[in-house]
Amino acid sequence: MVSLPFGKAINKGLHDALANDPKVLLMGEDIGPLGGVYRVTEGLHAEFGPQRVLDTPLAESGILGTAIGLAMRGYRPVCEIQFDGFIFPAFDQITTQLARMRNRHEGRVTMPIVIRVPYGGHIGSIEHHSESPEAYFAHTPGLRVVSPSNPNDAYWMIQEAIASDDPVLFFEPKSRYFIKGEVDLTGSASPLHSARVARPGTDVTVVAHGAMVSTLLHAADLAAEEGISLEVIDLRSISPLDYAPIIDSVRKTGRLVVVQEAAGNASVGSEIAATVAERAFYSLEAPVIRVSGFDTPYPPSKVEGMYLPDADRVLEAVDRSLAY
């Protein structure tokens, strides 16, 4: 075990993928000598050279179009989108080309492309730098969408994503980049699309992905002081979703609260709520409750704390669920 910040864990995972497969290459804006805005690729350009770690023009559509061509020639490109809100110039390439390519060729052409997306708030930044656009891509057939919440998952999941023959959107909660955690470099990875129980509990199931998992764990600590036991589930994968641990937990607790930074309308939380209502209706003792960002454009940094869910909002939802 080693202790690594989240961003350094991704760096280590990228390093090992580059070292183990000469067909892996990195592409993105300022990811070369600079090491990226958050220094996640720091040192990789110096070790592997400009043919493996490529600085690109400020043209997200061009980055993805080039990556598609490289994938068709047998390479495994890992593309960095500098900030979450910058992904939209590449939206057409991702959703109408990349996501459909394997299906167009009846599986004979693979698309092993990873798109790294720093996303989410908690950093006091401006719009286009703090958004959570994962639902757009989870809604698109042909794309896999994942988001680790801790350094160990960050290290292993980036390597699993690179090994996938399908395109993977790899959403990295940027507010976690400098938070340390234990990383087992000699262990083995959990399946890329499996959810995990981050904290067992008996009274209410609470579910989230990315940075919100740490918020749920904090809320669970506070709830325990009041004698309330929360079972925290880390989704890890957004598409496909691993429903088995969620359903098993709801059958035990009878209650579910789903938490996300993204706006609530037509979201990942909405899908989980609907599916649990279909599959575990007779186990529910209360309606599924969603806690999310508000259905407004992302706000100025001064009021970010009001927009994003925190432990208080989670616990208020837990109280509402227990009141039924």
C-alpha cells in the first residue's frame, strides 16, 4: 500500500498503461511538458516522449476526431478534456461518431478510446469549469461512463478503461485531485462497472458517485451520532449501472436517497429512482428521494455552496425518508 493523492493515482495508472502497451498514447491541451492544468500527466512527457504524450491544439472536436482515426489504426488513445464544460465542442464526434462506430461495423472495429473529463464543483471556479455533464453521455448507447471516488479506484479504473475495446468517458472529480488515500499497487481491480458498498448500514441506503461519495460518508458519520445507520453505495460506474448492490441494500433498509452534483431533471439520479421503483417497489417503505444540484445554470462561485449538495441536505433527505 502507498498513500497517493487522487490525481497522482491517475498519473500512476496512466504511467503503468503507457509502460505496458506501446499502443497507448495520451492526447490533450497542455498535457505534455506542463503536465496538464491539474498536473495529472506530470512527468509522463519527459519519460515517454512527444510521440506518446501529445500536446494538441485547443480544438476538442479535432482531438476526438484524431483519436477515432488512431483507434481505427490499432492505437489506444487517452484524450484529456481540460475542463468539463469544454467537452461540448466534441459532443458531435463523441455521440454521433465514436459511440456508433462499433455498431456500424458489427463489432469488427473496436474503439478503445478513453476520454478523461475533470468535472464537478467545490473549487470556486466559473461556469464551464465546474459542471457535471455525465447524464448526456450515459444517455448515449455505445459509451461507457465511469467515475472513481477514491485514489485506489482511480489507479485501477483508469487502467481498466484503457484496456476496454469500447469508448469510456472517465469522469474525474476535480475537487478530489489533491485528497490522499491508500492505493494497493499490487492488488487486483474490481470489475470496472461494479458498484461497491462503501459503508454498511441498516436504516437508509444512500447512493452517489464521484466527489459526492465523500459527502455521503461524512453524512453517515453525523447520522451515526444520532443513532441512524446509513448504508453508503459508491456507484463507480454510471453506464452501465450496477443495480444489484443497490437493490439488495434497498430490500434491507426499505429506503433510498440518491445524491449527485448534477441538476436533478432527467439525470442519473432520476434513472436510479425509476429503476429501484420498478425492481424493489414492495421493499420500499418511503418514496425514493433525490438530492441534487438545482435545475439552473451553474452559479457564480460565491453561491456554489448553496447549489451543491452537502451533508446537511443529505441528512434532511434522510429525515424525510425516515418520517414515512
